[in-house]
Amino acid sequence: MFTGLLHLHNLLRYAIVILLVIALIKSFAGWFGKKEYTAADNKISLFLLISAHLQLLIGLGLYFISPVVKEAMTDMGAAMKDAVLRFWATEHLSAMILGIILITLGRIMGKKGKNDTAKFRRQAIYFLLATVLIFSAIPWPWAEMGIARPWF
Ligand code: HEM
């Protein structure tokens, strides 16, 4: 069960990364190019929201069964002094939850924009902040040992 969820969580990362980058580029292009907010723009932000919320559910499930989180929980004081345990017990979870909140706000506030430029501008700002947070907390293969995870 743990391995299956972990693989799913790993693969869903790509859907989020790709959708987030597309939504970000389209939001900035729409904002500065004063473009029309189309049904396609709405669909991209909707799929991004759905993938991010699904990832949150899988992540929460993983959090309660992860061996590395369990190890951290046995002594949180000591875990906070260990970069790897701290990353898995607190940093990954909090940065990702904040990132997902920003994606949700980007979608909601974007839709409330008075005109198409305002919609794109709001989305662009929230999605940019979400991208910075999420990209900073992904366990990329070049991260330090214990945090780094393979591409697939
Ligand atoms: C945009 C959101 C997220 C992305 C892109 C993401 C990405 C990843 C990636 C790439 C891995 C490594 C997978 C592997 O080893 O194959 C991972 C592991 C993990 N993530 Fe996330 N994650 C996200 C959100 C969350 C959230 C919200 C939580 C908790 C509430 C969470 C908890 C975990 C846990 C517990 C692990 C596994 C640690 C272990 O190996 O035991 N993730 N995540």
C-alpha cells in the first residue's frame, strides 16, 4: 500500500508541475498581452486544482504510514536537528499545503476578477507564489542524500 501510494504521489507530481507551468505562462501572457480568458484557461486551472487536491489527499495518507515520518515522530526534538527527518516530517508537508492553498486561491480569486486582464493578473500572482513553494519542496534527484528521490 505504501509503495503504491508513493508511486502515485510521485507520478502526480508531473501532472502538477506541467499544469502549473502551463497555467503560469498562460496567466502572464494573458495579463501582459491583454488576451481573452477562454474556456481552455478555465480548464487548465480546474485540472490543476483537481490534481493538487488529489495530491494533498495522497500526501496526507502517506504522511501517516511513511517510515521516515514515523522515525521522526519517535523523537521530534531530535528530528528537528536532522535535515532529512525535518524535511519529511515538517518542511515538505507545510510548503506543499501552502502551495496547494495558493493554487486554490489563484483559481477562486482569478475567477472573481472584474475583467479578463484582472483574472489573468490574479492567477499569475498566486500561481507564481505556489510554483516557488512547490518547486522548493519537491525532493529533486539533486537534493541532499535522504531527501533526493529518483525521477520515476
Ligand atoms: C504539490 C504537492 C506535492 C508534490 C509535488 C509532492 C511530491 C512528492 C514527491 C516527488 C515525493 C517522492 C516520491 C517518491 O519517493 O517516489 C513525495 C513524497 C512524500 N510526500 Fe509529497 N508532494 C506533495 C504534497 C504532499 C503533501 C501535502 C504531503 C502531506 C500532507 C506529502 C507527503 C509526502 C510523504 C509523507 C512522502 C513520502 C516520504 C517517504 O518516503 O516516506 N506530500 N512527495
